[in-house]
Amino acid sequence: MKLGESTFLLYAAKHYDNPHCYDITEFEEDMKRFQYLRKLFGRYKQFGDLKERLILNHLIIIYNCFGTEATNMLFMKLSDYQDYLKPFVDYLNFMPDYIEYDGKIIYANKINSDPIITEKLGEI
């Protein structure tokens, strides 16, 4: 299955693996983490307020639920913040050579990493 805007939910459901999930509500809560990350990156972009540990927590939960397929999903949903997202994905060792969604292929070496985020993650 190809990842795209029209297939995002189906793609997410196919790769969702949470043994503690008893109903659709828990899946929806995990899907909201993509929105939370968007808000956190937006706050960083606007005010310079980086909550790196909170971002890492959300990312770890997303990867625990969706596995390595989460990388493509994250870069698709957070396409405006790819330079902020890449250092976190690198830090967690989930950065592939390329990302594919909506028929696009984006090579990892073409995505810049925010130097401030990279420095903060290096301090952890």
C-alpha cells in the first residue's frame, strides 16, 4: 500500500501494533500525537521554545505503535517541519536513506537538520 493523504488512516491502521489497544479510542489518541508534534514544532518555530524531551517521548510512542513505517508517516504529516524532525529521527536511529509518500521520494541527505536541535540532542 502506498502512503498518501487519501490513504493515511488506512496505512496507519495497517501498521498499528499496540497489544494494549482495546478500542478505536486508543488508536485515535495515538494518531493525535502527530498533531501534538506539529504544535510543538510550531511553537519552536514561532517562539524558539524547544521541548525536546516531550518531542522525544511522543516520537518513541509513535515508533512503538507504528514501527519503522512511522518515519514516512511523520515526514508526510510534518512536511513543514522536516528540518526540525530529522535530528530527532536521526537521534532515535530511525532515519532511512530516503522517505517516500504521495509518490514523492525525498533523500535524507537533501533534508537539512536544525543546528540548535542537533546541539540540544547531543547534550542529552
